Amino acid sequence: MKVRINVIVNGEKHDLEVKPNHTLVDVLREELSLTGTKKGCGSGKCGSCTVLMDGRPVNSCLILAPQADGREVVTIEGLAGREPHPLQKAFAEKGAIQCGYCAPGMILTAKALLDVNPNPQEEEIRSAIAGNLCRCTGYSKTVEAIRSCANSSRNNRPSAGRKAYA
Ligand code: FES
Ligand code: FES
């Protein structure tokens, strides 16, 4: 059995038939070929699958596809305009991307933080990204990259700095 959902992804409307037990990360990667969203643990523990849903960061592995019906989702592919988003540039410039597996989720979590707190302190950044695991960088470069975007990020919508679904 499949269910029909309507979801806006990166500004584009999609009318999809999905398995009710499919997760949002699977729909994004398998149905829409948006493979920038990474699937790590599949159980809400690593944050690599983070996307923005109605402006808030969520672990898309914990969202069943029907829960995305009527929602607006932004993935890493939707963040850049003609040029990379300032956070993407900062992550690259500050060395906050090594293997890169955590980066899409980390950057979207940072985007949501800067939306509500354009000038976060280190503690606030570390708290916001606490659910995004990185095995490579030790987090210092990540914090530095996010700090460097304080007051300069192209953020244009309110959202929460912590995940709605841990
Ligand atoms: S894949 Fe690890 S939290 Fe979703
Ligand atoms: S850069 Fe490799 S996991 Fe973060």
C-alpha cells in the first residue's frame, strides 16, 4: 500500500506516492535523487541526515514520509544560490570539511541556529550542533566556521536552533 503526499522540497512542489514506512531521508535520496542528505545511523543518533522542515532542523531518518505531507523541506542542495551559501564557503575555508559526511547536516543545523541567533557564542554553537556527530574535525574548526558567519549569513526565515526531533 502507498500513500500520497505533497511536499515542497527546495522550493519545488512534489506529489509523491510513498510507502507509509518510508522515511523522509529515503524519499529524498531514493525518490528525488537528493543524495546530499546523508544517512548514517538511521536511528536519530548522528545528525548526518539533518534537513530543515518548515525551517527547523530535523533528523530526516526519524520522519516517516507521511509526516512530511504538506511541509516544506530544505536540503543541502537547496541552500546555495548561484554561489555557495556563506556557511558552505566558511566550512571549506576553515577546514571544517574533511571526509564531509557530516557536513550537509552540520551546515543545515548551523543555518537554523543563525536564523534565530545571528551572533551565537561558542557555547550556543556547541549546544546547537550537539546532535551532529563528526569523526574528523574535533569540532573546533566547525565552531570557527559558524562563528565566522555570525551576522553575515543569508538567513531569511525563523527556525529553531535545536532539533525538533532528536
Ligand atoms: S542517519 Fe543518523 S540521525 Fe539520521
Ligand atoms: S568531516 Fe568527516 S565526519 Fe565530519
